[in-house]
Amino acid sequence: MSNLSVQQRVQEGSAFSLGAYGEPVTLPPGQWEVLTEFFHESGYQSTVYLDSNSQRIYYANTGTNDFS
């Protein structure tokens, strides 16, 4: 288990969620890389980040408001 504080986890989540919206991201410390990105015509977007150094994965999901 990681020794990150709650504040550090919130800061990571904020950075990663920007990436899911297609915004430029400054990745947190570690060996983070974009594992995969998914953009669907419905507006659904997601990005999967992997930190190979600490063996952590983060899934950033934007969802969609498209009801058509």
C-alpha cells in the first residue's frame, strides 16, 4: 500500500481527470505513463495511467451526458 496522503491522492486525481478531458497534464512524481485512451463519439472519454515504479494504476473517467 502506498504512503500517499489524502491531499496527494486528491492532487493526483485532479491531474489525471484533466487528461481524461483531453487537457495537457503534468503527471505526478513517479513513472506515470498513459497506458490507453478511449474517446467515443457519444462523448464518453477515459484514460488509463500506469505507474510502473509503484505498480499503481489510475482510471480517469469523464462519462457522458448524451442521451441520444
